[in-house]
Amino acid sequence: MKDTGAVRTQRRQPTGSTQIMGLVRRRIERAGERLWRLEDFDDLPFSAVAQSLSRLTREGAIERLSKGVYYRARPTTFGKSLPSPTAIQKLASRRKTVYPAGIAAANLLGFTTQTARRSEISTSALSLPRKLIGSETVVHTRRPEAWGRLSEVDAALLDFLRRGAKSSELSPAETIDRTVALLSESSRFERLLKVADSEPPRVRAVLGAIGEQLGKESAVIQRLRASLNPFSKFDFGLLTGLPGAGHWQAKGIANKK
């Protein structure tokens, strides 16, 4: 008798490049419109899958968006469909840490209900593939590597402080109250303090003013103060009304000794 079990085991996975090409093609065609990555075929030989995807790209069956990322379009009345901006930004964020910036950051933090016409993000990467994030997206690159340890909210708050809270649609007093409240939550001040050395001096000055208001340890406050040039003035933006702003060299306020 033949060992049919052995035969079934041998046929479980395709072995030739032609067989793998056929399998990759069928999976993509059955799934319809979607993004594909090399990792989606991790049950198959890597090199054979890469060759299959390259061939399907040359045939026009899929589009290569960036290294290892492909898109299967669907026909529409206006031509081929385009990848979802949300999906490709999520994919980009899986490769490099990406955070909301500008109005998107202010919206996340509760300072505005506006939605920006163009997406705005920040990242520690030197660059991001435009096909992944969208040609209209405003990208702020080269954020400190230390941001990689931050949560989305913490990084959004740092972006907000970098801009002097100018993306807030609240009144200056309400903006200050909410900023101080956010920094008093769940050891957030301490987490941001850990990355403060890589932030612009104006951010350290604002953190110092707020830390003083929150009654943080004097050693912490002194370390922030020692990191600032005593002859510089810093743009606090809408946070100029902080009680200790003048003491922390805010522009437009006399230094109160």
C-alpha cells in the first residue's frame, strides 16, 4: 500500500517558484483591494515571494508603494482606487514611530475641535515614504529618538508646547489651565522631564514654569533652570500668562527676581 499520508504532507506546501507565484497571485486576487506586505506571506519562502510580488508589479496587477509594501487596487468609475490614507499612515507608523502634530495634536489633547485640511505628523525618522503617508501630509522629521519612548498623548503634548500652544482655540486662561492639568496627570511631567534635554530651550522653560506651579522638587526645577541661557528670552505663545513665565524668561514679560 502507498503511504498516502506522506504524499499529503509533501503536497501541503508548493515547492517550485511557479507554484508559489500561482499561490501568491490567487491570494491577492481573492482578497480584493488591500495593502500587502512581505510578512503577509511568511508561510512561504521569502525570496520566492519577493520575486512573485516583483513580477505581479511588472504585470500591473499590484503597485509597489515602498520597500516590501504593495497595493492591490480595484476598478472604479474614475479609474483605479487609491490606498486609504488612514491605512497607509498606520502602516508607516508600524515601521517608524509617528505622532500627530499641529492641529491634530491639539485635537487629541482637547484644545480644539478642528480637523486640519492636511494631515500633520511628527517622527524621529529622517524621512518617510511619500506613498505611505500621502503627498499632502505635512511631516516634521528628525524629532529626538527619545520620543520613541513616549505615548501618543505625551508626544502630542510636547509638540503642543513646542508651538507655544498656538494651535489651541481655547482662551489663553483656559489653555493654561488645561496644559497644567495634562502635565499633572499620571506622572506625565516626570516622563516629559526625562526627554527634556533633547527639547528646544523654550520647551524646557515652559516645563520649568509649570513644574514650579505644580510644586515639583526644587532639584528638578534647578536642573531645568541650569539648562537655559540666562540671557535668552523664550516665546511662550499662549502660555505667556503662566504665573512663573517672567521668572522663566518668557518674551514680553519682565524677569521678576
